[in-house]
Amino acid sequence: MPQIGADPPEITILLLGDSGVGKSTFLSRLTCGSAKASAVQSLPELRDLDQPFVFDISLWNRPYRFEFYDTASPASYTLVRPSVLVLCYSIPHRDSLTSIHTRWKYEVESHFNYDEQLPVMLLGLKRDLRRESDPEMVIPQEGLRIAQEMRCDRYAECSAVTGELCREVFEDLAKTAAMTTTAKGGKSEPTSCTMM
């Protein structure tokens, strides 16, 4: 049981991925809280200098402080010691998923191998732009397959522009992040990758 008045645990969450995949827009959507997507006329503009983007939440009757960092941070992201990694790609741009499997997988293995219990989520962004007939689009099964090949703990998709599935993604990410403060940790069971 947490002590009354104790500071909430600080959990660092790092978003990695190519420029333009939607990481900043996703974070901007999260700053709107639980407001309905239709109630939000325009998303707030976030400045890199304001990082980390802090969210104080309560989960399981306990407070938590999430500190989100975007790859575009002016400080080198390799200096951040995250509790959770979120690998982001753009659903309408297949090359961004290829980059996750090549460049970003290498970055994770090179710079974040200090903790085998570090949970990793693969997050497809710009879901609202998916057109099934376009061969450039990444379908959910492909994203899930890459997540499983990379042994990610979670796979999810959302649209920050429309707000579709953002709340569910944040809840899943929050639960995973909160679990990093427990003895069990936030890592999923071996051979399991949960799809949202």
C-alpha cells in the first residue's frame, strides 16, 4: 500500500520512430484528456523544448506520473532510461514499419539492452488514413506479425487526429507502465504479444 502523501512513481515512456509517423500528434491527443474527439476542435501544438510531457494519473487507486519523451527531443534519446518503449510507425506508409524492423530494432538492442524486463509496444498511427485497397497500407495482421517477430509485448493501432482507439491505447500503455513498478514488471509472458 503506498504511503499517504508519498510522491507518485515516475515512469519514463519513450516514443521511437521515424519523423512524420505521428508521435507528436499522438502525444498532443493525450494532452486533451478524456474529451471526446468531436469536442476537440484542434489539437494543441507541443514544443520539443517542453519535454518530457507529464501526465499525472490514478490507476488501481494509486497515483502515477508518466513522463513521455518523443524521439525529436533536443536531448539525445539514447540518454533517456525509459521504463517503457513505444515503437511507432505510420499505417499508410509501409516503409515506416520496415524502418521499425531494421533501424529502430537495432537502436533498441544497442541502447536499451540494460534491462531485459523493459516492455516494448509497437504502435501503428494514422489509422484513419488506412485504405484497404492501397498496397502501401499496413494491415493489422502485418503489424502484429512484426510485433511478434520482434518479441514486443503489445501491439496497438489508433488515430490521433480522430481520436479513434487513443483512449484504449493509453489505458493499455498506462497498465503496462504501472506494472513496471511491481516485482513482476511490465513485460508480458514469453511468446505472447497482446493486440489491442
